[in-house]
Amino acid sequence: METLIQIGLPGLFLASFLAATVLPMSSEVLLGLLLANGSDPLLTMAVATSGNVLGSVVNYGLGLWGSTFLVKKVIRISEKEFAGAADRLNRFGAVSLLFAWVPVIGDPLTFAAGVMRINFILFLVLVTAGKALRYLAITLALA
């Protein structure tokens, strides 16, 4: 984390990207540290959102092209996590992607969206909206 702080906004982008993929990272802590050290709140929020959305796009692509084998065996999303995500998408529709930022359920949702072939533009709009609102709330709370 110390190295990411020293790197600044590129470090935040990387942390946000990795947090949205298979690595357990907390981009919120880095976002808060950068804000506390005088980073521009709007730019910081935009960088965090961009990195996090790109990570979700990677998950979507892995689900789309790798299907369930890649998701379950290589990425190691459990059968239970994947089934829960698929159930949410089936029950609530694509709008459930607004919650792709939620820990534990978010990554499986983005993988399942790819496997289930959710329209990519709709996926991108909903995931971006949800993640941007989350980072906006954090930024407003800390700035």
C-alpha cells in the first residue's frame, strides 16, 4: 500500500482495478489517504471509478469468453458465489449490476453478467453508475 501511496493517482487506478478483479484490495483506504494529502477530490474519484470499472470489464470479459469453467476453476469464484450472482441477475435483472461495488457479491455479479451475456453497454452504464456513486459518497465523506 505504501508504494501505491507514493505513486499517487496511478497507484489509485491500479488499486481500484485490482480491487474489482480477483485480488482482495481496498481502494477506499488509498482514496482516503490521497484525499487527506490534498489530491483533487473530483479527479481522485474519477480515477478510482475508472480503475474499478475497468476491473469489472475484465471480469465481464472473462465470464463472456471463459465461461463458467474459467470463473469457477481458475478465478476461483465458488459455485455458491456464482449461483448467488446468477440468481440475483435472474431475479432482479441487469439493474442488480448497480451493486457490483458491494464486497463479496460484486465480483461474482460481473463475472456472471459476462457468462449470461448481459448487453455490454447496459452492463457498463449500470456498473459505472453504481461504482461512481460509491466513490462519490466516500469522497464526500472524506473531503
